[in-house]
Amino acid sequence: MQDIGILGLGHYLPGQVLTNTDMEKLVETSDEWIRSRTGISARRQAAETEATSDLALQASKQAMQDAGITAEELDLIIVATVTPDMAFPSTACILQAALGAKRAAAFDVSAACTGFIYAITLAHSLISQGVYRYCLVVGAETLSRITNFSDRNTCVLFGDGAGAAVIGPSSRRKLLAFELGADGTGSDLLKQPAGGSRLPATSDTVAEGKHFIHMEGQEVFKFAISKMPEVTSSLLSKQGLTIEQLNWLVPHQANRRIIESAAKRLGHPIERTVVNLQDYGNMSSASIPVALSEAAAAGVFASGDKVILVGFGGGLTWGATLIEW
């Protein structure tokens, strides 16, 4: 079977920065309280004129330029998001039109913070089966649009951004293995309650704040610190690798305490773990591709390095991907 890898990477972050000092003006909180509990110092916010597809477009252009692939060569576009431009059509179709990728099929994936890993797993499968050759995979979010800025427990966590990868035949940055999982019994722990068929938008659902992110923080925390090490260890074991053979971990950027706890449970040094949440907060499906793109651009990874992307999110979902750089 041909090798399949990441041909190009890109990311885009809106220009507006919301610091912890800014958050102090919105809710009863402090810079020290936020940093000590989350590790976050700032987050980005999309402009009023920017939708999720606009962020995805900029990240995609960068990834395609990095890959040396034109829009006409793309066979498939997958956008992972929980903040689509609208319920339908898919944000991927809107992105396809903006790129001029007329040949490409397009659809969205909704797996919350694990969305990018789900999407690259799908892309790899379709390429390996000979269905497509070049796939654009994007994780993009405008979480500020569904964040309650009067709820200090959630508003300090989330930010906007987009990361993209072009997947195709390549012996570099090879995608070696994947593991995905879900537990729908935890679906109430992290959700946007209203706006779908269960609770259609009404004046009551708006007044009650049911279109904002709802999170049971302690339960999600407990789930994350156990599931991230578990799925990482499982993926390494299935490939006959030990934790000592893992060069870099690129986790979902939700909370520094979660990342530190997961790394400690794995026995993996935090110094070999990519962390950028201090600047951007939790960007859901965009957090892993942005962290990967930034680290790659900075020359963090060396040829031959074993790199694992690992995430968890609403659903509940989880997943991991092993890359040989």
C-alpha cells in the first residue's frame, strides 16, 4: 500500500485578541485565577464579518501553498467544526466555492474537539482505497459565537481559529495509525443544547441561554485526564512502540492541567509536548491542527520523529493519530 502523509499545513488566527485583563472587564475573574486553573492568557476572536468558512479559507490557502497543490487538484474537502456557517449547506461546500475547488466533494464532520482526528482518519481511508488522491482537511471554529460571556466558568476557555492539512501520497510526515472512540452516554456533559431538532430556536431558548456552550467541567476534566493517556498508550501498543519511542505529543489544547496530567500518566515529558493554549485557549477542532502547523513551521519536529496527535471532546469522543515525520 502506498504511503500517505501530510503534504502541507497551514493555520489562521483572527486578529482580535482577548486577554485575561479583557475578561476581567466582562465577568468576575482575574488573570491569576484563569492562568492558575487553565494556563490560558489570551484567546482570539473572529471579526463580526468573519464566519467559520472565512477562517478555514485562510488556513486552507496556506496549507495548499505549503503542499504545492492547487484548488483544481483537490478531490475532497472535509471541514471539522461545531460552529458551521449555518446548519446547511456544509461549511465544506462553502469553502469549496471560495477556493474554486470545482472537482472536490465536500462535507463536514461534527466530533467536537476530536473532529480533526476523525477527519484525517476518513481522508486517509479514502486515499488508501484509491477513491481520492488529494484531500484537504480543516479544523475551524468560531466558538466566540456560542460562548456565554457572562458565564465565567466557560467564557475564559474558548477561542476562534482554523488549522488545515493537505493529505495525499507521501513518504514524508506519514500517517501510520489511527484510533477513534465515542461514548454517547456522556453527551450531556459538553453540548450546545438548543438550535437543533430537539430544541429548535425560540425566544425562550434564546432567553434561557441554551444556544451557548454548556459544560460539566469537572466531569469533562476527569474524562480527559484518563482518556488521553489511554488512547495514546493503546495506539503505541498496537504499533509495537513504547512511550520512550514517542518523540512528540500534540494534544488537544483545552486546559494546561489536563495536558500536564495526561503527560505525567503516560510518563512523557511535558518538554516534548506541544502546548500553545496560553495564546489561543480551547479552539475545539482547530486546536490540534493549529498546534501542529505552528510547531512544524517552527522546526520543532525532526525527520523520523514519532508524533502523536490526541484529542477528546463532546460526544463524548476521543481519538489519536500516529505520524512519522
